[in-house]
Amino acid sequence: MKNINLSVDGGGTSLRIVAFDDDLNLIAQSKSGPVNPNFETVENIGENMSNAIKLLFAELLNSAGDFEIKKIYRTIVGSVRFFDEIFIKESKLSGDFAGETIFYNISEGHSHLFAASLKDKGGIALAGTGSGAIYCNKENFIHLGGYGIPVGDEGSGAWIGLQGMSAAVKYINGWGEKTLLTEKLYKYLNISGPHSITGILYKKDANQRNLFAGFCRYVAECERSGDTIASEIIYSAGKNMGLQMISALKRAENKNMTDNTGPLEIYASGGAWKGTPYMLESMDQTIREVYPHAVCKHGFFDPVMSGVIKFIFDQTGRQILSNQSVINHLKKEFNDYLFKFNEFETNEVR
């Protein structure tokens, strides 16, 4: 019988599950809709969880044959127990694969840190649909932000998209600068002119948070094309993320969570970073004005990989970066979850 472990990540955009064996080989994977109770009904969340689990079991039966789920590492916003209940129920209906399964909870901050840095200490500038600034040192962590549009989430995909839409509408109304964002807005909303914009934004069933976040990719496209307005928005997003990280770092210092044993590393995690490297450059510049020795990098993997990384931590008791062969294997086996530009999937966003 083959031992299978799961890494699960669920938030406001999607639920993803990765199944891997004890030798760190990808065996199966599945994906379904959002599971954040702040934005979805209990019925929809339950259906999305069931669909993802059923799809995973079907793929496992096809690829692994006789198997048993041994460990489940999960990061799920607001719905952890609900997921466990549905998983056990679907397991019994499909063949009782979870007889002695051990469930491990990974906090959102640690989830992004493990997957992005392959370490258990460092800073995370989270910018997906929402945004936040995180600093972790082993089990201790600080997590700032997450208040949502329009109160917070500065620098996030939703914030970038909102600024881009606003700039396009200002030009349409004659009191803003000309920008490529206007034509991109028409394309995004699938309209031919400004007459339909209000109707779309005022729809009662419209999820404006996701509507704004979806326009983030177009702002990044315009920035790469040299549009001045889009460049200003992306620059501001990076600066906002930098200011949030500075606040998190100062709080970590006050709690003696930082030390001088290595470089101060900040990893960018989330879909909003994937449109252009200019946003990271802006954040790096902002942070280094206060912390000259800080190092800002794009993360290695998307957060669904956090369970795989935690599994390695538990097995080896050491940092992954000391073993390049393990990193090379992970990159090859889990290539779909590597950080890549121009991929705006926001499953890691809460």
C-alpha cells in the first residue's frame, strides 16, 4: 500500500490540493472554487471542498492504485474543521482512505513563508487579491493587514485593479491623463464604450473585490508597454507593500524576533507580483531606505506547496536550501507551482 500525503491551500479564489508520496513525487492534484466564508456561502464552500476531494481521489485511484492518506497539511481560511469533516466523509464514501490520517494546521503566514522561502524564518510581502505583511521566526509570527478593499489591502491585486479602473474612468470623463488602461477596461468588461461601466459595477450580485483583482493583469500589461499611469500604479503598489513590511519588521524587532545571524530576507508571495518585476524593485527600494541590508526576492513556490516543505522539515529537521538536489527535484516534480511571471492565479489570496 502506497503512503500518500496532502498539501492543501484554500482561500477566497480557489481550493488546491497536491498529493505526494514519501519520496516527494507528485502523485495527483486537484482544484475547485473558493472556500473563504467571508465571501462564500456554507453551501458553496461545502460543494467546492467535496468536488476537489472527489477529483483528487479519482486521480489517486488512477495513478497510485492501493493507497492510504497518511498526513494532511492544510491552510484554509476559516474553514479548517469543515474541510476535515468533508474529507473524512468523502474518504469513507470513496474507499476509506483516511483510516489513520494525521491532520496538521499551517497558518497563512507560515504557509506563504515555507513555500516562498523554503525556510522557517523571514518576511513575506503577501500581495494577491488581498495584501498583508508577515514576519515569521519558527513558531512566532506577526501578520499585518487583510482588512480588505476599500479600507485596506494596499498593493494587492484588488487595489491595483481598482486604481487602474479609476484611472481609466477619469480619462473617460475628461479629467484624467490619457492611458492605455481605458481600452483595456473596455476589453476586460467586454463592452464597446463607457455607457455600460456603471451597470456592471452596480450589479447586486457582482463580487467587486474579485472584479477589481481581475483587472490587475491589465494594469501590469500596460506598465510593461510603457504606460505612465500604469507604471505609477505599479510603483505605488510596491511602495505600499514596502511600507507595510517595514511596519511588520519594526514590530518583529520590538518582540526580539529578528537577529543578526543572517541577511534580512523578504519574499514576495501572491499573484499580484507576477505581472512585472517593477513592483518588487519598488518594494525593495522602499525597504532598503530603512533596512539597507534587506534582501527582497520573489518566492520559490505558490503556497499550496507549504505542506510539501513542512513534510521535509519534519523528516529532515534542517533547512531545504542546504540540499540542492532536493530543490532541483522539487522544481522538476512541482513545476506547475513555481513562481512564474504573467501567471495571475490568486488561489493563495485570502
